[in-house]
Amino acid sequence: VKGLTGNVFPLVSGSRSSKTFKPKKNIPEGSHQYELLKHAEATLGSGNLRQAVMLPEGEDLNEWIAVNTVDFFNQINMLYGTITEFCTEASCPVMSAGPRYEYHWADGTNIKKPIKCSAPKYIDYLMTWVQDQLDDETLFPSKIGVPFPKNFMSVAKTILKRLFRVYAHIYHQHFDSVMRLQEEAHLNTSFKHFIFFVQWCNLIDRRELAPLQELIEKLGSKDR
């Protein structure tokens, strides 16, 4: 399966929890957002990730953020899908990113008080919650002329903040499995693209990025 980064993510058949792995969110072919996606792919092909995250001239910021948010959801979905056999109730009884960071789930609607749960359960809640919002035409309109809601930026920031936690969990708890599957290059490229994108538009508070701060600085220094 190919992500916007151009990387092919191998799918491990028979080992994935179908509950956690979500269907790919497709951007309608022929739509303006599809054209934006193609532009982003072409720019990424140049190898300049910092340039690739910049808003194309004359384009709408909300639409650019929407297209990239959908793509990051698909990328993280694929990456996590390859290691679900290693991320279980037994191996990951809490959703964490190293010993200092633990995440409890709440969506503000069905679960209002944060609950402590295993990593696979947390990520299932998280990816289902994101998918429901991406499928909501009032939040992520795919038709030309349909306006984005006034709270779109806030919605997108919350989605990206939570998607970051899946990267953080994979890096802290499952990087050895990623290495064994020879997927570290895919993971690093995807994460680097994600970080450059959220930093470009200040979409995630620096405090939220703390679990992977050293890696973020290392990836950034390599690109200077």
C-alpha cells in the first residue's frame, strides 16, 4: 500500500486485528482535494520535505490541512497495522510512550471521563474517532464550494495531536519490531513528514511532542 510519501507499507496478512486496522480513507478522484494530493506527492518526490509541506500558492489553508490529515491517518493506519500482533493487551496494558508518558482515552461524547486502557484499545478508540470525523462532510467537506466549519482548525489540531501519540507509542514500545520488519525507513520518513507539517503551521503544542523531542531534533538537524 502506498502512502503520500511514496513509501510502500507491507501488509501482514492474518496477523492484524481487523478491529484496530481501519479502512483506507479515499479522497475522491477528480476532486480538487485529489489534485492537491497529487501535487503533494509530486513535491514529496523531489525529496525536499520542508518544501513539500508548504501551502501551494493560491490554495486554501483548511483544504491543504484536510488533505494532509487524511493522508497521515492512512499512513499511521498502515504503519500500526503491520505491528498489531506485537501490540496486545498483554504486551501493552496501558497506552504509553515510554515510562514518563501515559495516555487515557476520552472523546468528549461517548466517553467523557478519561479512562485508562490498553494500547490496542486506545488506538482502536482513537482511529475510530478520527475516521468518524474524516467521514463527516460537515467537518471535512470533499465537494468544491462547501465551506469548512469555523472550528475546523481546532478539530484538525486535536486529530493531529492524537495521531502523534500512535507514532510515539510505536517508537517507544515497538521499534524493535519495526526494525525486524525492516520498516524503520518507512516509519522515519512518514514521521519526519508529519513533524515538518505540524511544525510549519504550529498545529501541535510543543509540550505534546515531548515524548519524541530528541528524535524530532535529530530529524530536523539532518535536514538543515
